[in-house]
Amino acid sequence: MTLRPSGSPDEVRGTVKAWQAEGLTVGFVPTMGALHEGHLSLIRASVGECDRTVLSIYVNPTQFGRGEDLKRYPRRLEQDCRAAEQNGVDLVFCPTNEVMYPAGSTTYVSQDSLIDVLEGASRPGHFRGVLTVVCKLLSIVPADRAYFGQKDFQQTVVVGRMVKDLSLPVSVRVVPTVRDADGLALSSRNDHLDQQERHQASCLHRALTKALQLYRDGERNPLTVRAAMQGIIEAASLVRTDYIEIVDCETLEPVKEITDRAVVVLAVRIGQTRLIDNMPLVGTDPKTDEVDDT
């Protein structure tokens, strides 16, 4: 039987606290739905580490800017609940806008740094919406661990900083990016690509892999690495670069020399679709993003 989603914060919070009172650990996977293998990897990580797993499905309007794809964002609740149940989720929280942002709401969560660069520069207000909804969700679902995907690298940094700064009692887990056969990071927005756009989108991973190769070959100049990546992306006629940066993994500041703290981040537009991706330059396998401890 498919999981019945709950839209009641009190019901969800009470269930989580009852589990914890029994000594059970609770994992939480916040999503906007349209679940794909990337989301399922987060669920499986939670199920593997925790006694109970909660999934939220909520397309958060405050993290979308004017002209972005809020209305186009795919919504398939019944299919998502079925996939959640099949992968071990115990409870689905599916609130309405009225629940998450009651009439008269005037409180939002922001930061003095980290949110105005990269995605924040391209999408003003985006991370204020992200931080606000994640903070609300962590209040409603007071889990022991919360799971986020490496694909949204800046989001993991921003959320991790919020959790630390606000002393929120949750451990943030970051799960490696899941990729398609040609290396493209899985994303709900990939569904918006036509066949030719989808073919050219593979240039993102080729560019990231080139950066990793150059670093492993001894290149430490970020300008050289960025130029090589840009050349790969420019060869794809339908792809327009939003940004390519090599940044510190905690401060998100551009690095002057590539070290073991560097992460390559990029964003492009393909037709009407905007895609992001990233790759740490040390200790990763370019096909899986998994840490190589050998």
C-alpha cells in the first residue's frame, strides 16, 4: 500500500519525537519531489544509517525567482510516494504553501556571506528561500540526521553553516552526486531538455573531468583550468556558460592557487533550462564522485 503523505506539522513532529523517545534514530530527506535516482540515493543513505526515515516533498516558492521554472517544476506525488515506500521511507511530509508560509509571515533566514555568490549572484534571493524552508522543515521534522546531495554543492555549504551558526541539533550528511551514463548529474530539470540539448549537456561532466585531470597532472593555476573547461563548453553550440569558478570548499571564495580545499563549480543554460554541477579536485573518482581512500 502506498504511503499516505501527511500535511500536518504537529502529526509529523509528534511521530518523530515518539520514535526518538523509543531510542530510534531518525533520518530526514528534504526534497521538492519528482524523485529520481539521486533522491533515492539520499533515501537509501538514511535508511542505511537510521532506524526511521522521513521524506518531505514540497516545491518551495520562495527559492524561485521571477521568470524561473516554478510552474514548470514537475509534480507527481503519487509516483513519488510509491518510490519512497519501495525504498524504505517510513513517513512522507507533504505540506501546502499555507502550512509553510501562513498568512502574515514576515520571518526569513539569511546570512551575511556565502549566499550572494555563485548561485546567489545568479539567482538573487534564492538562498534566503532555501535557508528559510530548510530551517522550517528541520523544526517540523526534528531528525537526528538530514541528507543532502553533493550536486547542490553551495546549498550543502550554506545549510551546514546555518545548522552550525544556529546550533540546530541535527547532523548534516552530504551524499555523492548520482550521474547518468554520460556523466550528467541527475536532476529533475533534465526532463526539460530535448534530445539535442540532452546530448550536448554531457559537456558539463567532460569539463569537470578535464579540470580534475589537469589538477592530477600538476596544474595549479585556476585560470588555466577554467580556460580549458570553457573551451569544452563553448564547443557545445546550445550551451551558454553562466559561471565557472574554482572555490574554497568552505568560504566559497575563488582560489588563487588550487589546493586540496578546491571545488570546481559551474552553471550553464541550455535552451530554457539551467543546470549546475561541481567536482572536488582531490580524492575523487571522476565517474562517481566517490572518495578514493586507496
